[in-house]
Amino acid sequence: MKIRERRFLHTRMLRDTTALAHVIQSYAKTKQVYKGKQLHAQLICAGREPCTFLTNHLLNMYAKCGELGYAYRLFDEMPQRNIVSWTAMISGFSQNGRFPEALTAFSHMRAAGEKPTQFAISSIIQVAAFLGSLEFGEQMHSLSLKSGLSVELFVGSNLADMYSKCGDLVSACWVFDEMPVKDEVSWTAMIDGYSKNGNCGEAVLAFKKMHAQGITTDQHVFCSVLNACGGLEYASEFGKSLHSCIVKLGFETEIFVGNALTDVYSKSRDMESASRVFGFNSEYMNVVSCTSLIDGYVEMNQIDKALSTFLESRRHGVEPNEFTFSSLIKACASEAALEQGSQLHAQVIKTHFDDDPFVCSVLVDMYGKCGLIDSSIRVFDEISDPTEIAWNSMIGVFAQHGCGKEAIRVFDRLVTRGMRPNEITFVSLLMACSHAGLVEEGLGFFNLMQKAYRIEPRQEHYSCIIDLLGRAGRLEEAEAFISRMPFEPNAFGWCSLLGACRTHGDKERGELAATKLMKLDPDNSGTHVLLSNIYATAGQWEDVRSVRKMMRDSRVKKLPGYSWVDVGNKTHVFGAEDWSHPQKREIYEKLESLSNEIKGVGYVANVDRLSCNLEESLKERILHHHSERIAVAFALISMPVGKPIIVKKNIRVCLDCHTYIKFISKMVGRKIIVRDNSRFHHFVDGLCSCGDYW
């Protein structure tokens, strides 16, 4: 075709309004804003002033392509506007997240006397949904009713969505039921609304109704119902049914669907299926699916697999986000895996998440649970604007380490900053007071909860007060406090009282607490052991034998005590009288050497608390081979001089081992940190951070 002919046809097209409108529409759909600008320029150069009809199409094209500056300028210069012009601007502002401008445009349109279309109303209802403004949404609902537009599909769908996002599911259901016609958008809005408001069963039921009515199911519907599915007991079973439909309809390779499937299988602890979906979509691997899989492994306590998934995702170039790091660091905290936690901290710094308040909060908690309280403080002090979670983490760390006064100082800083403490804050604060023997302060905070902050104490708070009074030996007050409680103490409360009765030799109250505990938790061997210890201390060996018979008859087995220590990248676990370690000879020799040396400087074994009627020499031998002592001996021959020794133990450290480790810390000049099931003990130069109060 000759150049002259092409120019002639181009000139004809510029004069053909309908053809131009179709071209502009295609540019809007395909987001080809550059070509749209070229065409706009050609119209101007050709001396043709676009009519209102064409200008509206240009407005729509610029708005859909995110060029709102061009759209607004064009709109402002229009000699004549109609309802389509206003709707294009309102929709453009709304779709591009420019909500204040959308509201302003809508107000000006109303002032200009234009009646809103269903599209303008729908756009402005979306603004109300995003802002979470139920009151404004209700006003738009009234306007749509007056305008006769509430029955329109777009309006009804957006109203249902707005009500559900604002938490008013009753109104959302009412709007939805009143709609004469429903499509996949309106059904998805309801399913999503149920899901986000915790009504997972209703979400699934809505999906089943939608499916029964033959409504087209797309990937958005599947994502919504899968998100709801994660909160159900039968999540894995129903998830597999949905998975089959997804495969049949060819949506399995859709990234968002794959993410939702991975998440639902992970939440239902079906890690095999989750891993299979993840592997199938490996070429589309992304941070959402990776984090879902990691969360699932963490919940299953499969930390190694969680870390492996993280490393695999990094090899595929997937950048972790704050949720990925938080999940992994939480796992390291629960396992007291300091080595892995420190490596993750380095990754956090490298990927610039060290200023994320949520990630920093879990780092504070992780270092605290690994025994490094100084590292917790350092991370916390580097948070520019600590959140409620960060403050609670720091108070919780001080509580775990028995630093009551420090916990109170952090609480005072929290209040001074204008932050409002919550239930978790007070649990940690009361626990800190209990471990530090700050009885009056703890009672004061318990009363402050209700008076100053109107926080109704829960079971956990009452249990902390029982523990607080019990540790201080104020058992009569503890019993009186229990009698005034609005409900029966839980297992932790009775266990705290029983432990205090054992420490302070109160047999009668100990028997009462043990009876209550056996009803609440009959399989807990700790109850029988503590009661047996109380009888042993009182020399009532017949009662000791009776308790042991009761355990045999009920098939309750005593929880074996064990300790573990991390050396390098390996965790070494030891039980009492455990000589299965490859280095058993060196460990035994070190243990014997340590015992002989500390006996020379005043250590005398305390055998009074052992609930067995044996010769003192045999009792001494039992104490000598407690798991924490074996772990300390192994650490001393395996770890570099100067590095703190951190030993973890699954049950409470015994009184004699506590004394023993104090002597060891002074003799070898090493800091030894022991975390038992109650708290941390920091042994330095013959003293313990607990002040012998635990």
C-alpha cells in the first residue's frame, strides 16, 4: 500500500468517531498508554477537538492506565461533561487507590446535579469498603435505594462486599439475599466475607450453594473458599475435593490458587500434600507459598524441614518477607536454637528487615528464650518505635529470666510512652514479680489491671497470683485467694500451689492441691512426684509407696528428666545416668574431677529432697549423675574457654544441682546458663541470678 493511501485511510479513521472509540478502548484494555497518548496527540495535531464521547473514552483509558494526572487535566478542560465523564473520573480515582479524590469527585458530581450511575455508586461503595467506614457505606446504600440502583448486580455485589469487610455480616447477607441476580463476583464477595470474619463453615456452605446453582467458578472463588477452608477441622479432606476441581478446571498453575492450596494443606498439617503442591508449582515459587509451607513445618515442630524450605526458596531467588522471618525465628525461639536464630538475624539485617518492628519483636523473644538476655535488650533498644508486641516481648524476656525490677521498669516506660498494656502484658509482669519475690508489687499490678485499664483478669492472671503467694511461702493467703476466685483454678494454678507446698513443707495443702490436679490432669506424672516428695521430706515412706502404687495402677509414668546443650551445629541430649554418648569416658572423668574439686571448697550434697528411702551414699550417687551435671561436664570439655555454657532442661532444676552449678561456675570461671521448665538461671562466680529464689 502506498504511503499516500495509508495517510488517506489514517485521516478517514481520525474522522470516524466510532472507529476511534474502539481503538482507544483496546488501548485501555491492554494498558497501551503510550499508543493512547500518540493517538491523542494526532487528534490535536489534526486540528480535531475530541467530542465529549471521545474525551470520555480518553478519560477512561488514562484512568485505567494509572495516568490520573492526564485524566484530571483532560477532565478539567472539557467544555461539556456528562455522567459518563464523572463516572470515569470517580472509577479511576477509586481503582487507583486515590480515595479522597474519588469522594471529592463524587460530591462535585452530586453538586452539579448529575444522578449517579450504577458504576459511580459501585466505585464509591468500594471506597467505603477500603476505608472500613460502615456509616458512609450505609449512606451510599440509602442513596442506591433512592436511585433504584440497589438491585443492579455491580451495586449489590459491592454492597455485600462492603458490609462484610466492615464486619456487618447480617447486613451483607440481607443485601445478598435481596439481589435478584447473582454472579461469581457477588458469591465470591460473600464467601470472602464469611472467611475474613471467621465464619469458615458458612463460607464453605456458600460455595456449595454457588456450585449447585451452576455459577461459573473461577480462580478468585477457589482462593476465597480455600482461605476459609484452613479454619475447619476437615480442612484437608475438603481441600482435596477442591484440589480435584481445580485440576479439572486447569487452575492449578495459577499462582494465587497454588498459594492457597499450599496454605490450606499446611494449616491442616498435611505436609505431604502441601509439599507436593509446592513442588508442582516450583517454577512459580513465591514468598507466599514458601511462607505457608514453612509455617506448616513450624507448627508440626519440624524445624529442620522449615529451614530447608527457606534455603531452597533462597536458591530459587525467592526473597523472604517479614512473615517468613517471623515464623522461622519463632521456631528457633521455641527450640532455643541459638545458632540458627543468629544466622537468621544476619539474614534479617542483610535483607533490610532489621527495622521491621514485628521481626525485631520475635528476635527479642528468640534471644531471650536462648538465654542471651543482653542480646534481647540490644535488639529492643534499636527498635525506633516499639509496638505493643515488642514491649510485651521485652517484659516477657525479663519474666523468663526472673528480672522482676527490670520488667517493672520496662512497663513504666511503656505507660510513659502512652502505650496501653493488655492481658499479655500483665501475665508477663505478674510472672516477673513472682520469680523475683516482688509480692506487694505483683498484687498491686493485679489490682491495677481492673482499676486503671478495665482488664478483667483471666485464669492466667489468677494462676500467677497463686504462684506469687506460694513461692513467697504465704500459703494461707494463697488458699484464701483461691476461695475468692470467680472460678476454680486451672492445672497451672493448682500445680503452682502444690510446688509451693513441697518447697515449704505444707503437707495438708499439698494433698488438697494434688487431689484437684489429679482430677484436672490425671496423666500428669509431676503431680504424683511432687506429692511423693512432700511425703519423703516428712519421712512418711508408707505414703511415698502408696503414691508410687497409685502411679503403677493408673499406668502413669514419671517424666524422665533430660538436658541438652548445643555445641557447633549439633544438639547433644543427656538423661540421668546416661552414658550413651560417644565421649562418655571423657565426660565421666570430667564429672568426677569437678565433684572432687568442689567438695574440697565446701560443697556438700543435699539429699533431703530425694523421695527414695536409700543410703545417703546411694542418694548422693543419684544426684551426682543428674542430666544437667552431665551436660555441663560435656560443655566444659567441648566448648571454647570464655564462651557461655547454655544448658536446657525439660523439668525443674533440683536444689542440689542448683548449688552444685554455683560451685562449678566459680571454680572454672565460666558463665553457665540453665533454662529449666520454669525460668532461666545465670550462674556467675558462685552466684545465681535467681538469688536462690525460684
